[in-house]
Amino acid sequence: MISPLASIHPNAKIGSDVIIEPFAVIHDNVVIGDGSHIMSNVVLMSYSRIGKGCRIFPGAVIGAVPQDLKFIGEETTAEIGDYTTIRECVTVNRGTKDKFKTVVGKHCLLMAYAHVAHDCILGDHVILANAVQLAGHVEVGDYAIIGGLAGAHQFTRIGAHTYIAGHTVIRKDVPPYVKAAREPMSYMGLNIVGLQRRNFSAETIDTISKIYHLLFVGNHSMSGAIEKIRAEIPDGDVKEEILQFIQGSKAGVIKRYAKNGVDEN
């Protein structure tokens, strides 16, 4: 059902069984997938791409131009994956010439007042709790959960299956499968509950635990810990994923919490 009180540009492409409520505004060059529900006072700006079965709640704005002074009007998109829910007053900006797109994956939940800036790439099943703020170029892996009022510095990366506590300032990369909290943000152990819910085997969780024990608990430098992991941990996908994430870090990786309030080396 499409309300006659909605404002829809004639060039917008709208799939079947889409609900668009009164006072929603759909701009030029917008695509909405089958079965999506666009509620009152939602604004889908040009170059928004909405997948199938999405629910977008009142006050959300998708596809506004980046809040980046280097943006000069290049043709970029804001893409929302299938079956994602976007709650009240969420903002997702278009990309810039860096990636030419901002992407929110499938089956995600972006709670009220969350902000996803230009060129962010979010995987599938990601949850951003209320008022999470992601600066530009942030990458978030599948099944990551970020607690309310947390904020991520630009270009930081958050690995898959992580859990980040609310009110946390994310200044460094958070590797896969861990929990992070405190100030400065620090390693707080494995996200065991999340891994068990997603049917990771006990053997795989044990392997992940051994890797992070070497990285964060043993008295090793990062390079020394990586050497020991290469030598002592059997090869496998999880091992390679963690090592590639850490070795690919440009912002630096979080450390174990130090009682004196300073990151440990």
C-alpha cells in the first residue's frame, strides 16, 4: 500500500508489496525492494538503495550527501541490505570517491539515532544500539554488536562476532570474536556467549581462546605473539582470519586492559 500523502519521485523504482506511509519522501533515483515498509516521515534521498523486506521507522534519513568537505557531488550510493531494520531517526550517508558507497548488510538492526557515515561498510547481522555513531570509512564485520552511545573514530575496523560495550570510544581496531570495553577501550575476553549462540564448536572456541591468550595475556610483544601463533596453533580459517586482521591494521589494535589506565604494549 502506497499512501497518496507520500511524496514519491516518478523516477523512483519501487518493488512489489511495498508499504509507504503518509508523509514519507522518496527522492529521484531511489530503489526500494519487494516487501519493504517505509514509515511516515522517512526520507530516502537520491541514490538510496533499499533491499527486500526492510523496515524503516519514522524520522530516518537514508542517502544524504556525506558530511565530508572533500565531497564534490560524485555519484555514490547508500545501500541497505535485505531484511534490515532501521529505527527512528537513524542517518546513513552516501559514500564518497573513496569507496563510492556506504553499505549496511542484510538482517541488520540499527537502533534509534544511530549514525553511519560515508564509506562505512557493515556486514550482515550487525546490531548498532541506540545512538551509536560511526565516523567515515569504518568497517564492521558480520554479527558484531555495538552498545549504545559508543562512537567509532574514522577508518577503524571492528571484527566479526565482536561485542563492544556501550559508551565506549573506539579509537583502535577490534579484532574478531572478542569483547571490548573500558576507557581506553581494551580487550575484555572472548565473546563466548555470542559464539555459542552461533553454534561455534567447543574446539573452535578453544582455538580462538589460545590465540588471544598469546596475543593479550602472555607477556609477548605483538610480533612475538604472532610468531608463536604461527608456530603453535594449527592452521585453520579462524587462525588466518585473526592474523590477517591484526597484520592489516592501520589504526593499531586494542590491547589488554592495564590497571594504571594506560594501554599495555
